[in-house]
Amino acid sequence: MSAPTASPLNTIDGALVVQPPDRDAPGLRGASWRALDAVRDPELDEPVTDLSFVVSVGVNGDEVAVDLRLPTYFCAPNFAYLMVSDAHDAVAAVPGVSRVRVRLLEHFASSEINAGVAAGDGFADSFAGLASGELGELRRTFRRKAHTAAQERVAARLLTSGATHEILVATTLGQVPPGPDLDGLRRRRTDLGLDAGAAAPLLVDDEGRPLAVEGLGVRLRFARTTRVSIEGNSSLCRGLLATRYPEPAGAPPG
């Protein structure tokens, strides 16, 4: 059975026009956009929808076609494969969707990635002779970095409010004031299979073990470096994307 037919690309004077997210659209279109909100760039730890990586979502009956783009022609193929594969799986899980086609545009490995995801071949088989294994450990490495950065965001706010290192190591997630930083930390804990409940310690290592006050300053400085690096890469990628794909005159806001 063939994949859903790709929709013609929408362009103005040869420049790619990107659909604005349409999460509130009725039926499968809105549901597909909402599903794509859960797909994250593994290195930047942000949704592909927020990063403007989603070019379009097309629906034909119970079939959905998604087009993606990236900041450069040579973005790492392993990260690109993860995003295309995750987008496919997210939309395929939407109730009522029977078939999905996800297409990465204008990337040096588009053909291999698109064909591999469509066939369910996995990364290694998609790049036979070039890749030595699958991407599970790479994904876990970047999830750990995202957790480290999220933990530091919450800790930094508490320190600014007057908490000491001794208070931090005794604090549980349930004692942290609610907000988006805490929500993000809990999500990243869940991604790693760690306890995200109210009684869980605020500060833990990659395996979920509580951190001690000894050496905490060094750990927090390292965590801050990780967070700044992620945020810096995000800013760089947004700039590269805007340079590669300037908004054409007459295009709707993305």
C-alpha cells in the first residue's frame, strides 16, 4: 500500500510558505498539529512546532501528510531521522488516522531518511554501511542533558529567592512553587523513567539518586553550562532557519 500523496509545496516567488500551527482546526488536522507538539528536537529540547520545523500538515480523508524542514542542508542525519520518525509515530497514534507520510525537505539525506521512516527500517538499515547502530542511547544522552538543564532552571529560581544548598537538597518536587519550569522538569523526569511525584527530591542524578550538599556548587555550575549551551544552540538554529527560509512577502505569519 502506497503512502499518502504529498501535497504540492506552497511557495511565493519561489520561497517556501510555512503553514501557521492550526491546533484548533477540526478533525484530524488539528489533532495532528497537537500531536506534533510532542515531537521535540533532541538536541534543542523544544517542540518542532515551536521551532517552525513543520512546513505543512495535509489531511485527505483518514490520511495525513506532514512536511518538515531544518535550519541547514547538513543538519546531523541522526537528529533529523529521530524527528522524522517521531513525527510519523506521533501522528500515526492519532485516533482515526489510517496512514501517515512524513517528508523531510531540502536535506542532504532526505531520500534515505524519508524512505527509511516510511518503511520502518530504523536508522542503521536506512544508512546501511554508514551507521553502526540505532539511536536509543543518543536519545537518552540528550534527554539526560535536558533533565540537567531543567533541574538547574528550578534550582536557580529557588537560589535567587534565598534558598541555600542545604535547603535545595532537602526540597521535594511537591514543595516547589508551581509553574512552567516545574512542569518541564517533571516531563523530563518522566522521559527518563524517573520519579516525578510530589515526594521525589528536587535534585537527583541521572539515575534518580538524591544529590548531596557536598559538591553541589560544582554540579550546579556544570548544569548551568549545559542549560546555556542548549539555549545558545536553540538561538543559533532559529537564526539559521530564518536566514535559510526568510518569510516571503505576502506569507501568513508562522
